[in-house]
Amino acid sequence: MNYTGLLERSGRLMVAIAAGDSLGSTSELKRHPDIPYLLESVASTGWPFAQARGGPLELKPGDPTDETEMALCLFLSFLELYRFEPQDVVSRLIAWKRSHPRTIKAAAANALSWTASSDRWFEGPLHEWLQGKPSTISSALARNGIAAGMASTLDDAFRTSLLQCIMTDFCPEQVVCCCAHAFLLMELLGGAHPSEDWRQAFRLLFDLWLDRERDGAVGAWRETVGDRLTGSLDTLLSADLSVKDWNPLGADWSDSVDRPLHILRIVLWALHWSGSGDRLLSAPPRLPERLFHRRGSAALGWVALCGHHADTYAAAAAPLLVAAHGPLPQPMTSCLQILGRAQIRKAGALTGTF
């Protein structure tokens, strides 16, 4: 696919990420018992199928959080340079951090601070990893849809996903989940729906790519994490990612809200039920049954009901839902603040995406 086609595709995915991020920000940090009360308080807006106010920062409808802002650094760099250039993206991320954004996760802030005073663009997350600091929820999966959208081949998608992840997080579990997310998205963009054994196919193709990849930063990451990479890949294959008998809207998973594998499971859950003609599992108590009659890309609204880190979950799910079903419903995108930016309007003029 040529640059214009990739720009058009990544533009659609950028809008999807922003929509999911903003929808999820309304329920961010809410626990399951709080969601029905939240739903009542914003009932007039049409949420979760339309943008609404709220969240811990009392954002306006369509306002972005750090998930969207970091994805924009990738997209705008691609728009201006006609390619994915990690050093340029990281420079934009550092400039964004220094602009005192309303939200930025501590892990990303620490990593970017270290990188700003070093020569290598991945020095910050590498330092955090070598210091043994535990990985917490990062924005890597949330912004990963834009990385895969800029890739013309699966190899490109693996490379871009890995490199964008290690801009803020060296953890192999985070990287493996980003690359698995990219695999799923590339399958959908190619017109195929992921099979039941997609994890085995991913592992095979990912291993083959790693063995022939010659990018220096990829090699440095692989050498640093060592056997932890094999363990993370094994964990992905053995993890319970079943979705047919699991409902994140009714399950107690507060002990794993920030795990990338859990985020991936929510994404798979939304993708499965968005295209299923079967009746969704029973709605949690005090959530209207009518919310679960929708299908297609509108299923993004269900992800926003998950609470906890719903902005991250929905930003990660939105690109796959759009790739599978087409554009999001208009109320989910009409008031997105990013659409008012001059550079985004420029991209729209080039591609007709917006």
C-alpha cells in the first residue's frame, strides 16, 4: 500500500482511538457498582454511544487524554515525514510531556524524562527496566492501532508496534501484547477474521520475523529482555482469553485491571460480540438490556462501561472494531476535539477521511 493509502487508513484509526479514549474517560477509575449511577447522571447525552463529559478530570465531551495525545505524536510524525521515524516520534513525545498535559501516566513520564537527557531514544524505558521497576498500565496498547495502521506489511506492523511500545515501556509482556494486537488488526484490515487458533499463528510469524529482523533497537531490546521474552510469549499462548462465557461488565477483575493481557481480553470480547448474532450474556444488574442490542462498531460503547482504565481499553478496542465493521456511529466522533487541529484537517483534505 502506498503512502496516501496508509495515511487514509491511519487517519481512520486515529479517529477511532480518539473516540474510544474519550468515551472511556467518562467512566475512568469507576468500579462496576458505580457504573449504573454514572449512566443515570449522563443519560441525556446518549453515553456510552455518544460522547459525554466527566471522568476524574471532568473533561468536556470529546476531549482527549494522554492515550490520544501520544497516538497523535505518531500520526503527525508520519504525516510530515512520510514514514515511521522513532527518534522524531520520541522528540514529539518529550515536547508533549514538557507542555504539562492534563494527563500522563507516571511510567511514561519517568521514561521520557530519562530519554530527554540521553543519546538513545529508548534510553528511558531501558533504564526503568534495568532498575527492576515493575511495569504498570501504559499507553502502548492504546496507541498501537495507529502504529499498525501505518504499516504496509505484517513485518512492518510488528516492527512499528515493538518500537512504539519501547518508547515508554521495555516490558516484554507489553511488547508481546502490542504485537499480538497488531497481528489481529492486520488480519482484520486484510479482510480476514482472526481464527480460533490465532495465537499459534501469531507466535510462529512473530518468531520468524524476530529471527530475520535487523533493526538495531529491536536487537537491543531482545538482548536486554532475554528469556523473559520466551516466557511472555508462552504466557500469551496459555492465558485464558476466552470470551464466550466471560463478561467484563459483571466479572470481578480488579486485581488485573492494568495487565496488558487483560486489556487484550477485553478487546477480543468486544470484537467477538460485536459481530455475533447471539444474545450477549446477561447484562449486569441495573444496566438496561437495551444497551446490548447494538452490534458492529457501536460495541465500543460496551467497552466504555467497563470502568477502571476504560479510556485505555476503549482506545485499544476501537481500531479493531472499525477495521471489522467500518466507521463508528456519528455521535461517537462528531465532537472529537482532535478534529479541530489544523494538521488533522490537513490530513483530512489529503485523504477525505474526516
